[in-house]
Amino acid sequence: MTDEQFQEIVDRCGDTVFRLAYSYFKNRADAEDVMQETLLKRCLETKPFASPEHEKHWLLRVASNECKHILRSPWRKRTAPLEDAEEAAVFDEPAQSDLFRQVMSLPPKYRAAIYLHYY
């Protein structure tokens, strides 16, 4: 994979992968780690994809599985978040911010499904 191909994948799907990971962790650092792992797995993947949509679906599935793997790890269960304050997302309208906070307050399995469907 060339640098240009990789950059095109990051431009096309990077934000979506990050947002999915952020919906699981509500933490920017962990979401960035998942995004990096997901994109690294894409670089190492040699099979061709049928379409850009198929590739995007594959990336989202890998990111979702990576999030679940991290959440299941014993180390994660024994730690507490460093900051109790949730990183505030910035929206143009207050209604969007309120809706985002409500979606983020759902249990993880519902939060991911709603996020993937509507966002």
C-alpha cells in the first residue's frame, strides 16, 4: 500500500472510525489508540475489497472488535479514569450537544448501534 492510498483511506474513513471508538470509551486517547490499531490492521491486510463501502464496513467491524477487546481486558477492569470530567464535544447548536450527551449516556451496545445508524 502506498502512502497516497493510505492517506485516502484515512481521509475517507478515519473520522468515522474515531467517532465509533469514542462512542465506546468517551475518551479521546483511547479512541485514538483504537483508530491507530484499526488503520495499522488495514495496512497489513492484503486482500482486495469489493468496494469502498465494503472496506469502510470492514474498518468499522475491526474498530468495534478492538474496542470490545480492550474493554474485556483485565487491566482495563482494574483501572479508574484519570478524569471524571467528560471531554466536551463542540456543536453548532445546543440541541445537537444535548442529543449527543444523551446518546453517550446509553449502555455501550445500544450507544454503538444508534451511533452507527444515525451518525
